[in-house]
Amino acid sequence: MTPMRKGSALRRIAFVVAATAIAGSSLAACSSGGPAAGSGSADDLDAALEAGGEITYWSWTPSAEDQAAAFEKEYPNVKVNVVNAGTNTEEYTKLQNAIKAGSGAPDVVQVEYYAFPQFALTEGLLDLAPYGFGDLEGDYTASTWNSVDFDGKIYGLPQDSGPMALFYNKTVFDQYGLTVPTTWDEYIAEAKKLTAADPTKKITNDTGDSGFATSMIWQAGGQPFQVDGTNVTLDLADEGSQKWADTWNQLVDGDLLSDASSWSDEWFQGLGDGSIATLVIGAWMPGNLEASVPDAAGDWRVAPMPTYDGTPVSAENGGGGQAVTKQSENPALAAAFLKWLNNDQASIDIFAASGGFPSTTADLESDDFLNATSDYFGGQEINKVLAQSASDVREGWQYLPFQVYANSIFSDTVGQSYASKGDLNEGLATWQDQLVQYGNEQGFTVNK
């Protein structure tokens, strides 16, 4: 995989950044203090488990409590206090406030891949390399490992992954004589055919989502975010970005998209009644469909994500891992828990049973995983499609070191192009202008 060389860049960035923000909240570039975190060794992990102690774990994953309980059963000298501090940005704001204040951060914290660079650069997370975590690289897919490895500094371990695929309602496809598309041109043609036959039905929904858009640009070969030291190059008009925008414009301008916001009641209703016929989304979606759209059992299937020329290529959409904060007063115990959480089969099995899609290569390649069938998906071996997508993720993607902020202003920029059914390229240009200004205000040298 193409090295992203993020670590050396972030080390240089850390002393330059005076302040950045998460959704408008000040984020000072500062160390959280605490013990001499990260100075231990691999042997310290076993010793810490033997000695025991108490740690706090922030997570919003549905399996967190069950995983902690299983860990405590195996290591009865350890108490894990699981706290749901909110989902993504809500948790990140609390975490950053704690980092800035120098106290109040948990020992172990859930962090999505796009947010890792931002917390790594502020030196709020512990480098786990001294504990031997670098030796675990081969246990994970390249794209997920690349999200926690900053040029040899290991700031976390991957938990799940979100290689993208096409989820489609086979019942709707059969009813309207649609063909499962392998290219984006075919996808648009089927979108037109479906809505022409029944205007109440749309090929998919999209009202403007930063995670979806960046994943689609990733798949299209765009590399709009490049970081080299304190220099950040932002080009949301590069070839891949334009390729995605020009393609998706046809759906936006053609009124071929449902205006139901993702995760809304209307969205789940549309997925159940067939008015939303497909989703291009991460591999973590099956569990959500089974749990939230039970009446559509048997209707849905999974196919490879369409591409621009028919050659298989995908991108990651969502996913994340866990990190140990520098404020932990027992970093060896926190690191030992994290290693068990995301590298022990007992924990991974609990996570997978809750609907999570693994990032571990052993699970993705196992016969039990690949050959498993899903009644919800008509008996299809969906994991074969999803695991192949994990192998097809395009290399070389980078997030901004202020991606959390970037995502927070997406709806006010690109989202406006969706709302007006305008040119998404113009929305991307507005997003870029605001990000360039913001990055320079925070001490980066952006596009100069």
C-alpha cells in the first residue's frame, strides 16, 4: 500500500497548531500530561493484567458492554467502566475538551478513522508502538491499519471496517426489470428507468453527506487532501473529485434521488417499502437492515460497488478503532485491554455477533466467515462480496488533519448544491475555499 507518511507530518504539525476546532469548539494543540505514557514495553501488558486495576472506556458501539464483561471474566483483577459519551462528534468534543483541560479523558476511547489524524496531531493519544503494537500490522487490512499507523507511531488498533458495496432490493429490481449495474453509467440508466416507471421510487437517497462524498471521491481515484509537514494541499477539483461530481450531478439534477435523510424514520421506511431501491454503503450495513428493516427480510442482496470502467475498485466508508489517551494513569493496563478488545478472537466474535464487520484478515479470510449465509439476504453468501471489496480498496487516501471540522461544514457548502439541485462541483469549490481559509487560520500552510 502506498505509504501516507502521516506520522512525520503530524509530529511537525503538532507544535505549529495553535488551535483548531471540532464543530466550532476550540481545540488547543497540547499534551494531556499524565504519566510517562508510551514508555513501556510489551512485557508490561501481561504484568499490568496480572496486577489489575480500573480503567474507563468511552464507546458507543452496541457490543462495548458485552466485550468489557467478557474481558473482566477473563481478567477478574480488572474493572472496565464503559461510558457512552455520545456518538462521534459529541464524543469528540468531550474528548477534546478533556485533552485541552488536561484531565477528564478516559483510558481507552473509540475514534473513527477520519478523526484519528486530528487527535493524533494534538498529542492526546498514546503511541502504542513501545508496547509492540507494530507487530500486529499483519493482522489487519491495509486500509484500516493505515488509519492508525502514523509513520511507525501506532495510535490505536482497528476494530471494524467499511469496504463499500451495492446493497439492492432484488424484489424491486425484479418488479421493474432492472439489471444490477456494474458501472456508474449503468447505475444512472437504471435510476432513470426506475423513476420513469414509478416516480415514487428512487435508486437511492442522498441529501449531502460528507462521509459518503469523500468515500465516493476516494473510489473515483481522487486524492483531494495531501499533507506534507505543515503544508496541506487541498484540491477538491482534482480528476477524481470532478469525476464523482459530474456523475452524481446526473442523479441530483435529474431528480433521481430520494430526499430522505439517512438514518431518519423516512429512510428506514423507504428501505422497507422499496421506494429506496439501493444503497452504496459500507459493509457494516447488513446488521442495520436486519435490525431496523425486518419486514424487508428476503428482499435485499449485495453486489460489488459499481465502478467507472467496470474494473473492481472500492473505498472505505466509515469504521474506526480504539485508542489509549495520554491521560491514562495506567497506560499499560489500558493498552492491554485495547489489545484484547481488537485482537483477541473472543472479543472479535462478540463484536461480529453484534453486526460489526471485522478489519482482521484472519476473519475476512476464514471459510466460516466467507461461507456464512444470510436468511435476510435470501441465503446469499454476502461476506464473499464484502470481503472482496475490502481487498479492492483503492490505495493512497488521506484525510485532513482537521477532517472533523471539515465534515461539520459539509452541509453548509456542498449540501447547498444538493438542496438547490445545482452543480456539486460548485459546492466542492465552496467547501474548499472555507477549508483553505480555516486551515491557514489554524497554523497550517494550505495551498500557498
